[in-house]
Amino acid sequence: MTSLSRRAFVASLLTLGLGISSDARSQGTPAATATLFQNVRIFDGKGSALSAPSNVLIKGNVIARISTAPIAADPGTTVIAGGGRTLMPGLIDAHWHAMLIRVNPITAMGDVGYNNLLAAAEATATLMRGFTTVRDLGGPAFGLKRAIDEGITAGPRIYPAGAIITITGGHGDFRQLYELPRTIGGMRTRMEQVGGSIVADSPDEVRLRAREQLMQGASQIKLTAGGGVASPHSPLDVSTFTEEELIAAVQAAENWGTYVAAHAYTPASIQRAVVSGVKVIEHGHLMDEATAKLMAEKGVWLSFQPFTDAAPAATMAPANQRRLMQVITGTERTVALAKKYKLKMAFGTDVLFSPAAAARQGAELAKMQKWFSAAEALAMATGTNGELLKLSGPRDPYPGKLGVVEQGALADLLLVDGDPLTNIRLIEDPAKNFVVIMKDGSVYKNTLGR
């Protein structure tokens, strides 16, 4: 069975699981065929307004033509009557952990086969929320990505980082104290064996671990340059990697034509990462003005998450609760600084160990309207995030334009029942409001019929 036919088969099963009648579905349309959207208003992933009523022709996995004039449908073309609904790019989550949603820190180190099945189920749910691409920043997602790309299971495009690279006691080090002391060059711990995160305590070790991820197919490298909320041993104020260690990772990534993204909250950890050549700062919620100015001068991206909800603290240990509240208090200032210095700003969610939080993925994007217009927020999660993905250069697993509706772009599209530019909260209920979901030219959901 070819990858295209496998994808069609999987999407057909997905359709049945959604309870969509066989008469109503074009799910699993192989990317070698054509689909024509008629009478749609387009949000192109960049602008601030919808287009005039238009028609969009998909051939294979590419947008072939966009026209306000009628487009003739060749025999065999799937025709979708848009009825004036909004056609927009598939959403992109720039900070995701595909393997770490339906597990917890303990079960993540358990049965690998079971965890992969959980991740596959969550990948399908992610796609059905309208997120057609995710930038995975930590976890053993290489096999899941391959299964999705080959059409074995339905899910988003994955830009994988592989194992999070951390230091002893750093964010991402989930070892228990009885696992110490660590022997350099010795047997890997279970955490490292499953590929969720891996410890490196010297420039040479960092270089080695980065190269291992690149060998497995990483599209970017992820390091934790400072403390974090979820890990057991990493206060927020701690700066972890030395400048020499960070430079080793940057050199390894650049030798492969790609880049390093660094988890960092504090001015000290952010500035050290930026000076070392890191291209993307993940989070940054405790930055100060000097840090924002430095990022702007160096052209460094801020991959931002709208951390405003204290509810997750209820399930955390007291130390982790305090860290979360500290991060939340910095969110407003970080947005203000990012806007003041016009930082390149991407959107992500950073959901960990919570399928309930993952189900609110679209709602997290809608929260961005607190600081941005609906068009600005949606552009961040489509066209802007698409630009960020291209930092992977030759390590980009999906060459072509993502996050936009324009001729020649890859055909990842959502047909929305309503206008998200006037009501961004439509994306909070994808089951109701996303009537068509297309990824790579294949239709995975269609409640309108042909």
C-alpha cells in the first residue's frame, strides 16, 4: 500500500469515527487528485481582512489557483461549496510536545509501545482541532512523525527536536535523586533511554547530544538555558548551560544548516543564549527591557505562550506552584516589551502532561486577543509561525510555504463556519466550527459534503 493510499485509508477510518456519513465525506482524498473550494472568503495568514468571494483550486498537495472568477472543475475534482465561509491556513503550534500530552512524568518513562499509541491518538485529535503543523520541542517524536508522514496514522506535520538537552539538575532533568551520581560516559538513565530529555554537562557532551538528535532527523535543537516550572530540580533563577556549552550546540546545529531554540525565562539566561548564537527564545516571560532590546538587535525570535491561567498550579508541588505564579506575573510585561521592540513573535502552547489542556489548544490562541487583534493573533499562528519553521533550512522536513493561502503554498487549510477575524473564539470549538480540515491536499474532515 502506498503512502497516499494509506493516508486515504486512515482518513476514511477517521471519518467513520467522527460519525460523518459516507455520502458527506471526501476525507482521505489522495493528494494526487484535485479539490475546488467555491465561494469562500480567504484569510491568507498575513493580512487584516477577508478577501472578496473567491474560488481556490488544490492540485496534489499545493494551492494551484486562487480566483474571484469561476474556476472550471475537471472530471474527478472534489467540489466543496463554501457558502461564503472563511478559508484560512491550518493552524501552527510553535511549541508542542506530541509525545508528552497523554502521559505524566512517570508513565512517560514506562511502556514505550503504549505511549506511542497514546501519542498517535493525541496526534489525530490535534489535527482535528485544526492544527495541521506543530513544532515539537522535546520528546521522542521521530517515529510518530514518520507514521504520520507515511499515512499510517492521522496527525499534523511535525518539526521534531528530539530529546531536550539539559544539564544535571536543569529543566528537563526528571531523574530521581537515587539515580545520582551520574557517571560521565556511563549507562543512560531511563529518562534518556526513552528520548524525552538527555543530560549534557560539558561542551563536548552538548555537541555529541545535539549531533545525535540531528542524526535521528531533528529539524532544530532544543536546550534548556534556565530553570523551568514543571521539572523537580530547576528553580527559575538558575542559568544552566555555560556560554561555551551553548556555543557548542549552536555550532553543531549550524553545521547541519539549522538552529538552536532555548528555553529561558530570566534576563541572564536569555542574554547568555542570545550572545551564544541561539536563534529562538522559548517563553521569555521574565525578560527585562535590556534583554528585549538585545533580542531585537540580534534578530532573535520570541516563541511565546499566553501563560495567564493559575489553574494548573492546583496539581503541582508547592515549589512548582510558586514558579508558575512567577511566570504568570511576567506575561504582561513580556508582551509589552515584545511589542515595543517589535520582536519576531511566534505563538505556541507548551502543553505538557494534560490531555484536558491540549483540548483547549484553540482557546489558548484565542487568549492572544487580550493583546492583539484577531487578525494579528491568527497571523501569528499561521503565516508568522510558518516563517519560523523555515529557520530549519535544509533540515526542513516539509519544503514549501506553510501558514498562508496563496498560489504555490502547501495545501493545509481550514474552512470555518463564520468569520474568525470578527470572532476569534470560533477556533475554541473546532468540532463545530471547522467544517473542513485539509492537510497536504488531503481532506480529513468534511461535514458539508460535495
